[in-house]
Amino acid sequence: MFIHSSLIALRLEQKGPEKWRWQMILQRLKSFTMSKRGVRLARFGLIIAIITTFANTSTSSPPIAPDNTPFANSSGFAATLNINGSIDLSNEFFQSLGTNSRSCSSCHRIEEGWTITPEGVQARFDATQGTDPIFRLNDGSNSPNADVATVEARRSAYSMLLNKGLIRVGIGIPDNAEFELIGVDDPYEFANAAELSLFRRPLPSTNLKFLSTVMWDGRETFTAETIHFDLSHQANGATQGHAQAPDPLTDAQRESIVNFEIGLFTAQLHDNNAKSLIGEGAKGGPKSLSFQDFYIGINDLFGDSVTPKPFNPIVFNIYDRWKGLHGGGINGARAAVARGQDLFNSKLFRISDVSGINDEALFGSPSAVDGTCTTCHDTPNSGNHSVAAPLNIGIADGSRRTPDMPLYTLRNKDTGATVQTTDPGRALITGEWKDIGRFKGPVLRGLAARAPYFHNGSAKDLQAVVEFYDLRFGIGFTQQETDDLIAFLRTL
């Protein structure tokens, strides 16, 4: 059986980490195409892309990655579609535009769900002895003052990046804040009121069509501006911050990066158990996702912002065609995915003690609300919130602090009330007490490619995610419900 292949033209003149990166990807894809699973997939007509590097540095063709190039993860493989054509690897997104050799792709890797994973970061460390551009003191290390003189020193200095895929974001207490910092327990002996150390996962730079908020804390979301504007501002801020560029990006550079990003759609395309996620009429994978409607306020809890339709809790219908399948094997696995989809849409539980819902005047400050997963994940078939709605579900609570995380004690200037948190979240942007610990929810597509989860990487896998919600809200999932829900999340 011949394997239909496309070519990614890559420049061999690339030096250092980028050269070995693509060589590693090439080897993975070659191994994949030679495996039994790769051959079986080829029989179903899926495109198995093989990376070919060109020694001719004068080639006139830009390096590209074909749509639907498979990148393996623990659940199967994910793929990316660019609605504007193949993925142009010469775009400014992949260029070093600062002073420390970083590019957007340093923290947003196509092979890692357009973010980073601990496994990928560790591979880079091993290949470069901790000198890859991602390993920089300004935000890659646990402290900007860390010792990085030796390989072992670097391994210690970058432990949060290596173990959880976390970047250190430095933000201070706003001058007008309703609270003050009265206690710091930082294992890395750096954080202070002028610059708290906040360890966060880089959000995926794909599926941006569905965004209602940019960044975990919404600091790149501006009133009365478009998401396109927000992303442009974010691209410039990231280049001047993470890449340490001395000058702002040009308008043309910003537009090139944003137009590239908003054309990307990533989703799981093949599951180890359910196999093809477009089989038997299912609508998995990036192609169907790229056609999904979205606008700010679609299917909002208070009613759709464009149509008169009320909120519909049936947010996902990707696997409706798999409902009621019988038997074991592939049919059994697909039936489990469909059951998990139904659970996500319809399993009722009591939502309480969530700042942003239960204390929000807009909602009537209800002490409790009966809802489903889609009460918060309301955007059709993508699963984020369709309007800006940062929530505190307890991820950053002091009670959940692990020894590797700094712990901050904040005091309300008016009431004297105190709270402990590993990350004040939205409050560091607004200065408002009620916003402590509030974060946005992410787009849920492509989940399998990008463990660990939550803003601080505290859930190592999807099992841990489901267990957190089950305990936090007292849902009472049975073992089969847990298994089915995980099966569904893996296929997104």
C-alpha cells in the first residue's frame, strides 16, 4: 500500500535548535508512516505528510507544512488546517524578531498543539543542554536571578518550564488596587509587590476564531475593540516582552502574524480507540471545525447576541452520528465518545462558590445554580465562553498550592479580609478584590495534544481534570461516566 505524501520544504541553513527540531519531526513522521497504524490510516485516504529538507539554500519556494500533517499524542494524533493555504513556516510567526533568538513558535509549537508540553520542552533541553531560545532568564526561568552557568544549574533554574510547561509572567500589584500584598512565600526568592511571579501555560495560538478573551487574565482584551486588534496588540507585547525586542513590531509584521494565526484550526483527527474521528458521519478534525459559526455572544446564557434564540445547553453535536452504536471494538469506543458528549452537554450539577457567577450582580448573585459543563463552555463545538467571563473555580486557591508554586497573601484595604492564592489572575489587571483568582476558560479543541491543563498546569492529564470537577462540584460521576467523558474530551 503506497502512502500519499506531501512535502514540507525546510531550509537546511537553519542553525541550532530549529534544525534539529525539524529533523526530529521528520524522524517521527517517517516512523509513523512505517508503522502499522500509519499504513492503516493511509488506506483510509488520510494524508501522511513526510518532511523533506532541501540542501539548496537558494530555493525560491517558502517552507511549508501541508494541512492535516499528523502529529502524534497519547490519544492518537491531531492535525491543523490553515484556511488560507498550507502553513507557511517563513511567516513572521516563526521568525526571531527580538534580541534573544525567540520567535512566537518558541512557545507555540505545531507539534505540541500550538503551545508547549513538558515532553517537548525536555527534548529541547536535552538536545541543546538548556540553551534553546525558550530557556531565557526573563521569563523561562523560575527567577530572573537564577544561576544558569552549568547544565545542572539550568535544569534547576528552568524546572517549572521543564516539569509543567509553565512560563513565568511578572505582573505587579496595581497602584489603585483594592488590596495589598502582605505576605510572599516564593521558593525562588524573587516575587514582590512590584513583580509577582505567576506561572502560566502558554495558550494555543490556533482556533483563535473562537476567542472572546485574549490571555488567561484578559489583559490583552480591550473595551470596544475587535479580537483582531487584541491579537495584534498581544503579538507586539509578546515580541517586546518574551522576545525582548527593543522596538515595536511594524504594522505589517503584526498583520502578518495575526492573519496567520486566525487562519489556523486544530483538532484531534484520529483516536487510538475510536479510530478516524470523521468516520461514520462524525464531524471531528479541523475541517469541520473551520466551518463552525462564531461571533461574540453566540449561544450566550442570556440569549444569543444576534438571534432571538435562548441559550441551548447542547453545545457539542460532533459525534451525534455515533449515538446508539452497539458492540465492542471501534463501535464500542465510538459509543463511549457519544455518551461522553451527552454527559458534557446534559449532566446537571450544582454550581456554587464560583466567583464570577455566584457573586455576580449580573446573574442576581445566586447562591447556587443548576447547570452543566456547557453553562460555562457555551460556544458551539469549540467549548470556550462566547463572551468575556473570567471565573474563579478554585484552581489558584491557597489550599491547592504545591511546594513549587509561590503563595501570596492579599488583604482587602477596606475590610481587612485576607486571601491566599498562587495567582491573583484578573485582579492584577483590574485591581478589584472580586477578581482575585478569576481566569478565562480556554477553547477546548485539540485538548489531547496539550497536557497539562488549567492555567497553572496543575492537572497532569484529562483524568485529573475530570476528577477536579467531580470533587469541586460534587457531581458524583460513576466510573463509566468518568471513562466516557474522558473518551469524549480526548477526541476534541
